Amino acid sequence: MLVVLIILFLTFGVCLVSKKTFGSALSFSLMIIPIILFLSQMIFETFKVGLYLIYGLAVIGFGITIYKIIKRDKNFLKNIFSKGFFAFIIIVVLIFIIDYHKHFWEFDEIAHWGEMVREMTRIDKFYSVKESLLVWHKDYPPFLSLFELLWCSVLKYSEETVSIAFHVYMFGIICPYLVDKINKKINILFLPLIIMLVILMLDPYQIFKSIQRDLILAVMGATTLAFIVSENPQIVWGFRLALAVS
């Protein structure tokens, strides 16, 4: 899917600049996308500038990747094709399968979480403006809704697309990072993915399959803690700053 390629090549560019593995760079990419779209709306009163910037950065990342492959830059290729890269691909495939033909069923999903994305896609403005048909929680600041907006802008708005975007963010921001940090036996690579699959499949109350933001708060908190305990303190400030701004 095109939006997955955009995320991949954007992350490859971050790998080049930061000299980090894919798992670490992906966490930053996923966090910076909503910030770009937020600033685009605040400064230019449209999401299109931010979307074009993200597309442009992805194209640059694609060009860099092709150049590095031709030059056989082993360090760069090792970083982008780390264990976290393959973990992310597995995550995306599983989420596409699990969220196939997914529909909202909880009140909050129908009343505002999904509607926020629909309205921003429709009017190209924040859902808080008077033109928006959103009824509930117009005062909520957008963040993850902007990441979902990217998916709906590349594809089209649907409950399935919003659900896929939500779960890609939720599991993509932490699982590949943790996988890259595991330097033990190769079979441990799949441990976070197996846990993810079990949680999603054995979820009779549809808690983890929903797009409730409560889950993201827990994941973002866990991601922040993972950065703090495993990264160089000087480097982790950049990630913490991105989280604080969001």
C-alpha cells in the first residue's frame, strides 16, 4: 500500500540522518507526521502543505535508498533492514488481516474518534471550526487523528482505513524499537508480534481492536520509558521533545 511505502521511505531518510536502526527511526517518523500536519494547518490553514512535505520527504528517502543500494553502503543498509524493519512488515500484514472490513461499534468511535478524521478529510481544516459537523469534543486537540488523516488522504476515508492507521501507529511506535534492542536469540524477534496477535485475536470485548485513545496514552508512556532506559540521554531528549510538543 502506498501509505506504508511513504512511512518506510520517510523512515529510511531518518535512518540516514540519525544513523539509527529502523526501529528507532520509525518511532520518530510516526511521531513527527502528526506534528508536520498540525503545523501545516496552523501556519497555512490547510493540511495539503504538510501532506506534500511528507510526500516530498518520502521521495527524497526513496532516492537516498536507491543511491545507497547502488553504492552498497553496508552501514546504511544494515540500519534500514534491521530486525525492526521485518518486525514492522509483519505487524502491518497482521493488522491488515485483523482489521479487514473493520467497522466502528463503540459509541465513542462513532460519535467522535472516527468523525474527527472524517471531518478533517472533508473540510481540510481542524474539526474544531464551525464548518465541522462534529458534535462531540471539538475541544480535544488533534494528534493521532492527524496520522489517520494521512492514511485517509492517500487512500480514502473509511472505518477500516482509520482502524488500520490507528493500530499501525500503536504497535509500530514501540514493537520494532524493542525488537531492534533485543540482541539475543533470533526467535525472540517474534515475541512482541506473537503477544500482539494474541491480544488482538483473543479480545472478546473489542478493547484493543477499538480506536480508543486510552490505549495510545499507555503505549506512548511505555515508549517514552523505553527511550529513557535504553538510549543515550543526549539523544533521547529529541524524542522526549517530540512527545512533549505532541
